[in-house]
Amino acid sequence: MAGDTLYVSGQIAIEPYTGKLVDDNIKSETEQVLKNIIAILKEVEMTLHNVVKVSIFLSDMAIYGEVNEVYGKYLGESLPAREAIAAKGLPMGVNVEMSCIAVKL
């Protein structure tokens, strides 16, 4: 937190209670990333409605459509600014990583 702004560093699909990577498919991986972000937001009494910017890093732009489908289910109402880029060599060989900025309103 910096004042009323929360900067969430890159989140990958690690299930917090088991420490295992959720990598069954790109949709479940993306969903776990978003669940992790939601959990972090909850710790500072925020929700996805507080998110103003999301950065999405993908192993391949070919998976963007599937990631976007899951992303839309979670952030479709608030539609924060976002960027999506392909990045070579994401942590632990994941396919998707997200970071975000949220502001207390």
C-alpha cells in the first residue's frame, strides 16, 4: 500500500493452501491467478471494483482469447485499464501472470 493505492506484484496460479501450481488448463490457471488477486485485495478491504489497472503477461498470445474469457467473468463489470503482452520465460513455466493496481475509493 502507498496511501490509498495498492500495488499487487505478479501473481501466478499457485494454490495458497497447498502451494501447488494450478496448471490443468489455461482457464483454470487464469482463474486461480484472479482468485489470488481477490484474496490480496480482501486483506486490505478492497474488491475487484477497486482495480484500476491490470498487466497480463502471457506465455503466448495464442492463449489470449481463453484468458480474456475468464478475465471478463471476473472484471467484466469494472473493466479497468489493461495491457496484455507475451513474455518469454514466466516464473515456474506458467502460462499467465497478472499484476494490478487498486485504489480505495
